[in-house]
Amino acid sequence: MPITYNQDKRIFHLQGKTFSYCLFLDASMGLMNLYWGGRLPDGDVSYLMDSYWGGASFDLTYGRAPHEIPTRGTGYYGTPAVCAENEQGNDVVKLTYVAHSIRSGKRRLEGLPAVYVEDEREATSLVIELLDPLTGLHVETEYTVMEDLDVLTRSMRLKNTGNAALTLTHMQSASVPLYGYDYDMINLSGAWARERAINRTPLNHASVRVESQRGASSHEQNPFIALCDKNATEQAGSVWAMTLVYSGSFLAVAEVNNFDNARMSLGLNPEVCHWRLAPGEVFQTPEAILVYSDAGFNGMSQRFHKTIRTRLVRGVWRDQPRPILINNWEATYFQFTEESILDIASFASKLGIELFVLDDGWFGKRDQDNCSLGDWVVNRRKLPHGIDGLARKINEMGMRFGLWFEPEMVSPDSDLYRAHPDWCLHVDGRSRTEARQQQILDLSRREVQDYIIDAISGVLSNAPIGYVKWDMNRNMTEYFSGNCAPEHQMETQHRYMLGLYRVLETITNAYPDVLFEGCSGGGGRFDAGFLHYMPQVWTSDDTDPVERLAIQYGTSMVYPPSAMGAHVSASPNHQTGRATSVKMRAEVALGGNFGFELDLSKLSQQDLETVRQTVQTVKEVRATLQKGTFFRLESPFSGNFAAWQFVDEESGDVVLCAYQRLVKPNPTAHRVFAQGLCPDAFYQDIASGATYSGSALMHAGLPLPIATGDYSSWIYRFHRQ
């Protein structure tokens, strides 16, 4: 059984293929966490509890104990997992065990994205009920072991069973102690156009916060945190990691207490989210996915990847091959006509491209980015035959048609804003901060949600649209609602996310054949929550292939390549000004969902031949790229080379991608060392016909050709014989 309870020892043992997670009820029936790590045969680690006592008399034992759900006020001084202010004006909470249940399957989280099962036999769930008797705060902590995926999910359901209102100020979905503190902390940080850089920092006696208060998971930080052994590498070492299935503001903390033990926690950000809980009301936290790996960072990532790709992403596009697309944005920006769009689409169709996407500028009077957001009515001056007429003409070329929206925004210069100026996030009496000359619609309001659903549905229902790019180009300011009582204003950010998830659930269910792609100024909302509704996200607005090596490599720490939008754009690049070959740009983009973002008719015949060959290659290997096991081989953060690899376990196909930034005079041939191959099997290079053993490719390595210029790339395809 993946989950057992030893009544005599008061031990809950949760186990996957390679991990154990052991909870213990102490003498006062408090819930403790004694172990999370490599798999144990029986989980009886109750003897470890004795090691937490002792020390100076003024060191309270409550602060020393390894609490599973730490609270504030009775001796614990770290970041609380649950904190609730009561009518007496204090926030003291002490939770004790009430009951538990173990069952097959996994329940859905109402109104929130979460990992799911298709058969109850895929999962086993444990619910532990805890109660603070004085306030009546009742906490149900739910754990689910997805045994085949080798992951643990965790969330909390908090109910006010008392007679007076409570205000929840801390709601961490996961908070786990670890023995010792000789770890490094891993997080993903950045900014617009340079998202998700990998940071590795030695843990010390401090509390390190990784967070967003922006109302989005953000370009700056990602809702992911990991601790690892000092010697952990991509291939070896222990890693403990968690990511939040949520798209809004979050807080992740890694801290070391004065007893030299670490703790990591992840959940809603208490700086911008408090929740008033009246008697009888319930609050559900987002879900956290927890992964332990004894096979380094690749082992960690592969567990995240498979879970997200197969049991978080939903719908027909979860397993269906993703089409090769071309987006007109960098080719035309706002300045296009129906004729120019059809010219780009016609040219692309002859190269084998399967989907044309019309980006910003098709609606209202949108000739620049200062107006018309919210007015989702076609601009007949640009498109005299409407979206329907344009889409049908592109369909006749043998291509699907896609469309860009930014549904969560409103321009002050729009019919919607003039009719409903109170529909945006704002504070009465204060000026409304603008970014990109736009405001954010208040999705905490039901009428605003319904407007977006009706407006987007009106477009999708009246044209053969097969793809939607869902953009969101600014973060929250004045994140309060004109439709909310004062005691509930600090709920606005989370209510916004619940409203957004309702909108996404409704629209994606209504149009199941549409391929939806998320976007937020590029990668500003690349998180597990959004991937529940949209199987792919635009990875970054930065399409420079040299920059993309780092962006895509860092993103892959948590998210599968099948979730990454990756396009070939113009050279010199519009973000960096760097000039690179079409070959390099295409072979970097091959590491995600492949597409183009330029006017292909402006390329030379030689470059067009490269495009044609790459399109054909992508069609041949995309099943491996989308569903294969992904290995990071060489990091662009630590050297002149980068490399990664895809392995299709069923077919035996392997795609190995290698890249070099700068040329070096008189070099020795650089070798790339494959991973995850069968040592005794033989692999044939499809291009050259040469045959290598799996052992040779993994241990002796594959020498790369000597580059003759900067920004070189190589794609190798092997088939297991």
C-alpha cells in the first residue's frame, strides 16, 4: 500500500517508487514530520522523535519539534503554515489530531487546478483532520501519492467550526522540515526577456524568501523551490523540491532554525492575501507537488515533467502532436492588412507550416497599444471580411487559424471602460496606475467574468478558430475591488485567480478542439496552474537563440519541453540585436513547441531550404520531443556549450541537441555525454549511418565538429537497433 498507518507507533507512512514521507503523532497528538527522502521498507522512524528534545531550558521544545503544520504563538518562531487571527485580536493556533482516512483515488479541488487521476487505482490519498479547540479552526490536510509518477501532492482545507469569524493570514500548501542544513537552495529567477535563470545558493542560518506579490507567478520568480545535497548534479545526488499549482502571488521560504535544521515551505503570499472566514465557511489552498529525487536534478525534473504532461495538462491536445505555427507579430506588429496576412500565410503553407496565428491589432481601433482592449470586435478596415472570412481563406491553404487575445485587460480608451469604469482593479479616491496604457479587469467580480466568457465565446463561435494565444501584459497595482467589503479587500488577488480559473475552465471546456497557449508578456505566468488549462505557454518574448538556451534550460527544471512555445524569429534579433543563422535559431526552437515569428518571404533561398528541412525534421521527431524523457546534458549557465536530449523509451529514438556560443581558436573537439540510453544496445546515427553502443555515447561521449564561427548548433538523431 502506498499509504499505511501504524496505530501502535502512530506513524503514517506515505511511499512512492523511490521516496518515503513519514508523519508521526506525538504524545500530545500534534502532527510531526520525521522523514522525507529515499524509500524505507516500513516507515517506522518514530525513534527519531527523541532526538528533538533537550537543550537550554529557555529553548521551548515546541520550537525544536519537526511540525508538519507549524503555527504561531506557542513557541514556533519560523514561518507558519497556518495562521489565523481571532476575535480576541491574537493569532495563537495549536492544532491537534482528530481523525484520518485513507482511500483510493484523488478528489478534485473546487475552483482550483490540480493534478488529476483517470482511474482511482492511480492514486492513494490520506486526509488528516486537525483542530484548534479554542477557535474552532478545523484543518484537513490532504496528501496523495501518485505511485507510478513517483510524486506526492499536498493541500489544505480550512474550515471555521467556531462561533466567531477568523482571518487567515498564512496558508502554506506545504511546509516540510529536513534534518540538517548542509544543502544548497535552487530557485528560478529573472525578468522580462530573461526568465527562469537557475540560482544555486548555499543554505545558511537565515530565512530566504522567493516570492511574487504581483498578482501573477511573475517573470521575476517562479513558484518552485528545491534543496539539494552540496554535491548534487544533473545526474546524481539527493534533491527535495516543490512547485505550486497556482498562477498568482506566492511565497516560498527556505530557512534554518537555531537547532541547525532546515525547512522549506510554499503557498499563498501572506503579504497580499488574507481571508476572512465566517463560521461554517471553508477555504481551500492551492495544491503543491512534492518530488524527492536520488538521481539529481534530471531525476527531479523528469518526475515533474511526466506529472505535468500526463496528469495536469488536460484535453485533446495533451497527447496530440502540436502543430508547427507561424505568428505575424514580429513580421508586421500592428501594421497589417488582410492581403499582407494572406501573403505571409500562403508563403508559410508552401513550406509545410500547419497553423497561422494572427496576433495583436485585429480588433477595435487597435493600431497601437494604447486603446481598444476589452472591445473584442473585428476591425473591418484591416479585415474587411472579418475573422471568419480570413480564417476560412487560411483554412483553404491547408492551415489552421489562430488568434491573439488579452482578455484580462482593458484600455481606458475603450468602449468597455467608458461603459464600466468601475470594472478594473482600483482604490476609490486614488489615481489608477497604468502600465502599457491599460488597466486590469477585476475578475473577482462575477459580472466581469461573464463578460469575458461571452466576449471571447462570441468570437470563437463565429469563425473556424483552432488556436488561441491568451496574453496578460502587466502586473497588478491597486489590487483591490470596488465590489468588496473592507474586511474582504485583502482577498482580492486570490478571488481574482479563482475568477480567472472559472473563466478558463468555462471557455476551454466549451471549445475543446482549440489549442490554447498561455502568455504573459512572454513567460510571466509560466506555472503549473496555468498548464492545467492550456497545454503550452509562450516561454519568453526574447527569441534570441543564445538567450533562449538559458531560458529553456532553466524552464525545464520544472516544466516539460512540450509546454514551451519556441519560435524562429528575425535576425538581427528584435530584443538583443544579435545576428545568428537560421540554422541556429531553428535548432534551439526545436527544443520546445516549434514555430516561426517573422516574414519568411524575406529569407534567402538557402535559408528557406533550411526552414523547409527543419519543418520536415520537426514533423518526424515531434512525438519524441513531446513525449520523450528529457535530459539536460550541459548547462549554458556554466560554460560555452549547452546540450540536452530526448529519449523515446518505446521506439528507442533519441534526439540529442548541442550548441556552442563562441568559437575558440585551435580547439580540441568538445564531447557531449548522452544519458538514459541502454548500455548494451546499439544506436545508429540516422544522418551518417554510424553505429555506437549506448555505453560509448554515455561514457566515451560524442565529439562535436569543430565550429568555424560563433553560434553553432548540431542535432543528432539516433535509432536504437
